[in-house]
Amino acid sequence: MACRNLEKAEAAAEEIRQKTAVDPSLVSIVQLDLSDLDSVRNCSRKIYASESRLDVLINNAGLGIGPVKTAKQGYEYTFAVNHLGHFLLTHLLLGLLKKSSPSRIINVSSVRHKNMTRTLDFSREPKLGSDMKYPGLFGYDASKLAQILHTNVLAKQLKEHGVVANSMHPGYVSSGIWYRDSHNKFAIIFTRLFGLLSTIIGRTSEDGAKTVIYMAADPALEKVSGQYFENVAISNQLSAFAKDPELAQKMWDVSSEMCGLTKKVE
């Protein structure tokens, strides 16, 4: 379990140990702050040092709505956490995934990717009054589209390596993601009301995890790659942008540059 808050991570790990009665040593944690690409690199080194194989990588961490701010490397915070951190972590762990084939990559995206109704803005230069790099790559919806585009390119690149890559929408889960980082009076009032409503209409975390577990463990999906899942099944509910191979490749190239993996993309 790669987590930012080690205290909460250990509490969750202990709950898993107790509920499953597995060997306690089989549930381990490692520190990972997805907003900091240096932390991502440190995390991958620790995983290589402690693990001999990696059968399934589930990229599940994420942010909802919060104050506009930049991550350590200068990118918009939500986009950095939801997409860039996962993009780099996946890249760094590909060697272990290939070694462990057949293996699987699961990117937890969202139906909110459909909210992107115009093509992504890949302008590198900061806007006036801001030092944020790639200011057009911004927010939750763009990050969730980026995760699907990332998955689509991975599926093509890993076809001959025994590693499958798929994305998914878990449904609306009452996890608190939308109101935990509220930052002004109106947002606090609105999101508290929304949070109360979500406990009524939202899925539980256990229910939201069913599709992820299916994707991670079902033997019938060993060779299924490049698909989008929801409600424990393959779904065709993708936006036109999410199906665009040229946009996917552009996002891949720019993400690689943002993570310091390639030279700047013009």
C-alpha cells in the first residue's frame, strides 16, 4: 500500500490484517506523495528493494475539489496528483510488472472525464500573474481524461509483454473526496450538504471496490487490455476525446516531458 499519510495507512493495513487473518507481514506500506515526483521516485526504489514481483498495480489515489495551487514541480496540484504521479510511478514500475507477467495495471478514472468538452490545452508557458507550468492541464476532469488516455497508450505498448492495462469508473462513492479539501465559506457549506447527500445516494467504499477487485483478480481478464470498466463489466461509455489515439499520444508525450522522462515537447 503506497500512501501519503503513513499513520492512516498503517491503521488501514491493520484493519486488513485483522479482517482477512492473512500473515501480517504480507500487508506492507510505503510512503508516497503523488504531488511530488521526487517522492514517486523514492517510492519506486523502495518497492524494487522490498518486492520480487508486482502482479497488479492499482492507481487509485486522487483529489476532488480544493484550492488552486501548484505541486512541488510547478504543475497544477490536482492534475499532478491524479495523473502525473501515477504516470511516473507506472513508468518506473514497468520493469517489475514485465518481470511478473502476466500482470495488470488498473487506472481508477471517472465518468467525469466526459465533462471535458473541448480538447486539452498543452500550452507550456505560465499565464500572466502565475508561475504554474502547463496551466491548461488543470483540475479533476482533465486529470481523469488523462488517466484514460494514459491507459490506452499503455495497452498498445505492453501488448507483447504480458501486461494488460485498463481504466475504470467506480461509480459515485461516498468517500469524502469532494468536500475534504474545501477552502472557502460557501464551498464548506455546499460540500457539507453535498457530503450529507452523498451518504444517502453514494456507494459505500466496499461497493465501489467491486469493479476494481474484478479487474484485478478475475482469470478471464488476463488478456483483456485497453478497456474501460464500470459496474463489474466492460463499458462503452467513453467520450470521443477518450477514444482519440492522437490525443492519447500527445498526452503521453507531454506527460513524459512533465515527469522529466524526455526532452521538451514542441
